[in-house]
Amino acid sequence: MAADADHGGTVNGGPPQDDAALGTDDAKRLSEARERIRQQLGKIIVGQDDVIEEILIGLFSRGHVLLEGVPGLAKTLMISTLAQTLDLSFSRIQFTPDLMPADVTGTEIIEEDRNSGHRELRFMKGPLFANVVLADEINRTPPKTQASLLEAMQERQVTVGRTRHPLDNPFFVLATQNPIEQEGTYPLPEAQQDRFMFKIFVEYPSFDEEFEVARRTTGMNDQDVQPVMAAEEIIRLQDLVRRVPVSDHVIRYALSLVRQTRVGSDGVPDFVDELVGWGAGPRAVQFLILGGKARALLQGRFHVQIEDIQALAKPVLRHRMVVNFAAESEGIGSDEVIDRIIDATPTTEDALSRDARFQKIFAS
């Protein structure tokens, strides 16, 4: 039997096709789809280009995304519009202090057959059973309910009683949290934040963007969003991301960035020991490389560059490393430390291999 085109080999009995050739064609199609997605989102959403780009990278990497921003920046509207654009089912869960795990995952109920009178347990699916799930204000619900969502993110299934219920595929969680209201909230522990591939800051719009928002939202805006991509194609492209080649040098570069966040390790810069409480774990390296692969595809390339890793360093690392009191007292955040680590890391393979500090990092 001829191999499927998605996995290389022969196509329709023809000659073998190289993964790179197939991948280049797919990368071109994904890059074109990215532009169509942006065009459709632009009908509703003004600006936020970097946020949309990073959300798409998270989706095609099979990761999940934590969005942080003040109220009124269209986070919910952006996510629901994206689900329409990708023709995916969408569910929004408003997290509140009284929300229970069963309100998120679903619950078993006793149902009686009217004809036979026989009673049996039936599972009623919760809002978690959708392709795109918005966990709105996740830090407003107690840890027990937070954990029910994070378990589903990791395992992509829900266990009720003794029965496991697989979640829909693709499955993509976007959680939001408000950084300015901390009273009555339950901040996500760092270990649970690590489950999210990216932490994305949603910033205020520029003057021109806010002007356009005011103009659109106070007038008649009957723009309809058209689907650009179906679930089956998204799953195929998620598989394709795993096949994008990455050189050993790029992997070593990603490792260099992550390992330099680990306080007290050999070769770590002095400013990290002075400013960082603790650093990122191995999952950061995995997400840097996977995100680099997805970013390359979205830009029409079938290979990962150093620039891909650098572009994703902040959303991958900012919630996996914690600055200490000394940094906070000087107004230094994790993003500034990441910038300094990037500046201190050579980008060429020869420079990395010759640098005595990085020889210690690779040997430790």
C-alpha cells in the first residue's frame, strides 16, 4: 500500500518524495493560511499582531497559552473569533470562587429509562469538551478547580469515577488572568504555570489602533468571519510541525538560553545569580524548539533558525523563571533578564564551542 503523503514515501504509487519537499509545500500553504487567518481576524480585532502570532504558534505546537492583560483588551473576543476562523468548537468558562471541578469537566447523573424503569449513570460532558477552551480569569477560582483544568491540559482526557473520557482533538486551552486585581484571587503556582507553553502579555493598543477600535465599536460593523481551516487540516499541520528539521546547533543554542537561567549552575552569568530566584526546567527547551518549528512553518520555512528561538524566548521563559527580591527592588523583571541572557549568548556554533563559559554549561 502506498504511504500517505503526510508521512513521506510514495504517493499514488509514484516515486518516493522527500519529507523536505513535501514540508516546503505544506509550509507555503500554512504561511498562506496564516495570512488568511489574519485577514479574517482583522475584520473584528484591531492590532495585537504579535499576540495572534504567538497564539497560532501555540495552537500548531499542541501547546496551551496563558494570556495576561488588563480588562477590556478584547482577549475573549480575539479567542472566540479565532475559533470561528478555524471552524473549531468554542467554549468559555468563567472562573469564579464557587466554581467546582465538575462544573468544568462534567459529571455523572442518574438517568431513568421511562420504558423499563432501569436507572443508570450517564456522563454529562462539561464545557471542557470543545476544541478551543477559554478559561477566563483562571486565577479567580480555588486551586482544586484550577487543577482539574490543568490535569486535562496535560493528559488530554478527563477521568470521572473509573471512566476516562478523551477530549476533543484538536484541544487548545487559552487561560486569561488579570494582573491588577489580586484581592480574592488564587495565583497559579509556578509549577502549574509550567504546563502552559507560552505566557503572553496583552498590551494596551497604540493611539491609531485605539482610534480604530473606538470608530468600529461605536458604529455599524456587520463584518462576518469566514472559516479558513478545518479541524482535520489543523491536526495534519500539528503533525507536520514535529517533522520540521532542526540542527544540533539550534538545539544547543536553545539549551544554552534555558540552562543560563539556573541559579548556581556552572557557567551561569553573574547577573543571573544576582537577580534570579530559580530558573526554567527541561520543558522550556522542548517548547522553545517546538515553537521554533511552528514559527518557521508559519513564515513559510521548513527549517528552524536562531531567530525563531530568540523570538520565543520571552513567552516561553518569563513564567518559568522567577526573579528575586533584589531584582524586584530595582524594578527588573524576567523579560529584562531574558534580554540580557540573549545578549550574552553567542549565535554561531564556533563561538559557542570556543567559549569557556559555555563549555562549563554543556559539561554540567
